[in-house]
Amino acid sequence: MTRALDLFSRLRDGECSALDELIADREPESLFLDFKRSPNDGAARQLAPEDNKNLSKAISGFANSSGGVVVWGVDCRRDNATGNEVADKHPLLDAGGFNTKLQSAISRTTIPPHPGIQVVSFDEPGRAPVGYVAVLVPQSVIGPIRSVVTNHYHIRTGSDFGIVPHDVLAGMFGRAPQPNADLNVMSYPARLDSRPGHLTIALGLIAVNLGSVVGERPYLSAFFGDFPQNLLTVQTPDRQSFSVRRSPIPTWSVVASQGVVLAPGATEHLCDIVMDVPIDRPRAISLECTLGVLGAPPKRFTLSASQEAVREGIARAQRGSLPSSDIVQLLPGG
């Protein structure tokens, strides 16, 4: 029997006496038990928007965690003096009627609808129909459950329902989160004084991990077509961590050594590329790049400059300094 089912069974069988025990022992149950007070104590003819929102978040949050129980008819607030949560009874005016309203709303509060939810109501002794409603939300076995009201995936954190990204939840349901490598470009000045008769274009290529898990052994490769090999230089600032490989065909690659990782949010300066374009023969530039890390699909980019952009770059460089990124653009795909 799960902890959530145990709590629900205690409330179903023990009713108000069991509820009193849970209120007295509120804090240890916070991961599996949530108390809610209904506006106007549930007197509205239809389920109040606040109740609908609380139901939607609770189903999503408990389903995406280890399950739990929501009890309507109890107000729980944090005491400013002690920092502890204090629960007070505010019973529903018609527990049975509120039960019916909740059951009618359950299938519409999440995507996908969460199966296996149970609802029970019980009266305050001698005050029927005044009482309480308990809702059992089992742990999901069909995948992440999203709240329709908030449009978020929730998870139980302490005594609240936090928001979590879908890929983190997907990892909990069988698909591990993946690193997400992306390419940034560092632009150096385009120069006319590095190689006589040539415009020198220089760029630094930076890998960044936008994912939520570590990426191992980042790599970058590029196909540069008919650009002359002797006018293209590739070098890495960290030869211990990265190696540069050139091929007889027009490709080059930079591969990280064993043990090099890219932490979430971290960057690595993979390499610098230097391209020398003859001033008297301006030509287009196109480098079709592939970037990735182990265990994740690669991404493709193009570093591109038209012949006209190179010609304008030469003219601007003759008048003064300009960044290489004004000539060569980073474009998605390739």
C-alpha cells in the first residue's frame, strides 16, 4: 500500500477522528497530504474557479510525484511567529454536494485525464451535511500530467506544487533528459594587415550547454566546400582538452578528449578559425557546421558570407576596423 492510499484509507474509515489526527501531525505528511479551504466553504452552485485551479494543480503535482491526498474543508497557513504550518477546520456546508462537483470536474482539469482518482466525503458529527471531502491522487503510470488551468507540469515539493520542465518529468517517466549543445560565435576584427593582399576574417567558436544535464565530449565538424585549404586555419586554444583534425577532403573537426564535459549552462572555447580571402578575388564563404555531444542529436549551422558581403567587408576594412561577424553570419541549419 502506498503512503497516499494509506492516508486516504484512514480518512475514509476514520472520518473526522482520522482528520483530527492528521491535522495534529501535519508537517510529517506534507509531501503526501494537502489541505484546502473552499471559497464560501463550497456554497457556490458550481465549482469555484479557485477550487478548480487547486484541483488541477493537485492532480498534476501528486500524479507527477508519488501520489497524495487533498482534503477540502481545512485551512492551512504558515504561522509568522513560529514558521510552522497551522491547520484549522473550515468544513464545507454541503460535503456531499461538493463531492459531486469535484467528480464532475476531475476529467477536465488535466491533460491527459488522470485515471484512478477516488473521492470520498464525510460529515462533521451531528452537523450533516456539513463536512469534508478527500481526494486520492495516485502516482501516474501513463506519463507526465499537465494542469489545464495553469498550463504547467507540477510536482510536489515540500508542502507546495512546484513547476518543472517537461524534459525533467520525461526523464522521471523513462526518457532521460538530454544535453542541449548550441553554438556561439566570438568575433575578432577583420584585418588587411595580417596577410599581404588578403582580408583576414577570424572567428571563435564556442559551445554552450542549454540543457539540464551534463554533455560529454563536445565536438564540432565543418565542410567548407571549394574554399582553398591553404587559406583556412583552424586551431584550438586548449590542446590538452581538444584536438583538431584535417582531412584530404574539405572538412575539419574538433573533438574533445576523454573526460571533457560540458556542464549545464557552461561554455567551452572549441576553436578559432581564420580565413584569408584575396582582395583581388573576393569569394563567398560557406562552412556547414555540425555541433554535438555524446548521447544527444547533433545540431547543424552554417557560417555564411556572400561574395558581395565579402567585397563590402574589404571596402570597410580599408576605411577602418570592423568585426568579422559583420561579414560572416551564423545561420541555423545547413
